[in-house]
Amino acid sequence: MARAAGGRAAVRWARAAWRYLRAVSGDDAYERYLAHHAVHHTLEPALSRKDFFTERQRQKWTGVSRCC
């Protein structure tokens, strides 16, 4: 019984670590976009995954990206 509880705790820790890594790397950005879009922009169609990442790259690389 104690061994099963330890296994469940390890699985919970691994899942939490995986969610953290996805969040800090930006890998979950599209899922977060869809959740936000479903709540705040219900009347507009959501971007496809490809269009979402294309738009993110355009925003990232357009304009001045230095301090001075």
C-alpha cells in the first residue's frame, strides 16, 4: 500500500515537472491561447496552430529588439 502511494506521488511530481517545463519553454502557448480565446473571444474563430505560431514569430521578429 505504501509503495503504491509513493508511486502515485512520483507520477504527480513528474506531471507537475512536465507542466512546468512546458510553461517556461512556451510549449503550452497554443493551449493557453485556446483557453483564453474560449473565455474572452467566443464570437471570433480561433487561429489554427500553424497560424498561431506564424503570428508569434512575426511579432517576435518584427521591430526593434534592442535596448538602445
